[in-house]
Amino acid sequence: VSNYLRLLRFEYETRNDDMKGSRNTTKRYGLLVAILVANWSAIAWVVLKVDPESMRDMIFPNSYFPMMFLLFSGLFFLLSILFLSAKRALRWSLGIVFFIYLRIGGLGSLFNGILVLGILLVIEYYLSVQITKQEKNATIAEQVE
């Protein structure tokens, strides 16, 4: 069993420099990959075996909630591995699921897709500028001390 667990242990090392010194952190993505494979297997099973009309009004009317929840969680886990950031993965997953809901409602045109993509890119740019400003302010504060 331990050999299989070693195979599932994907590691990503980061180095954080802070005022106390430097430290290395290791993030393990093995469990996340296992959850990701199980989730996309469930999505494939739902697509192949379940009639869409049977889950259309399951929890909320006309929402396809079980499928959207599976799709959201699958996208979130996949993007959190690709981006190495849960916050960024959450934003992009919400944007993609929002566009899918627009398609279900009959409003998902190419123009609306480009608008959703543009909004996501503007949010990413704004947040990256804010992070660089905070880092610049932190380095200035360290130089003053």
C-alpha cells in the first residue's frame, strides 16, 4: 500500500522569504489528483448514463444543480492544480459555470463568452497589481526599518 501512496504523492516546493528567515514548504497534490480523477469519472458517468431531464429540477427549478456542482468541483480541482492557487481556481471555475448557466438560459453567445472572459482577465490583472503594490510597500517598510 505504501508504494501506491508514494506514487500518488506529487510535490511542489515553494520557498518563502519572510522577516524571520527563509522556510521551505512542500505542497502535496496526490489526494487532490485522486479526488480529481474520481470527480471527472462521476461527470463522465452522469453524462453517459443519466437523462438530463431527470436532474433538471432536482434541487432548484431549471438549474441542473447536481451536474453543475460536479462540473464546478471538477473544474475547481483541475484549475487549482494547474494554477497552484485555490483563489484563482475558484474565480475561473465560477466564471466558466456562470457562462454555462448563460448557455442554459439561452444567453450564452460568443459575445457574452468574450465578455465573461474579459471580466475574468480584468479581475486577474487588478489582483496582480494589488499584490505587487503590497509587496512594494512591504519592501519599502523593511528598508525604512
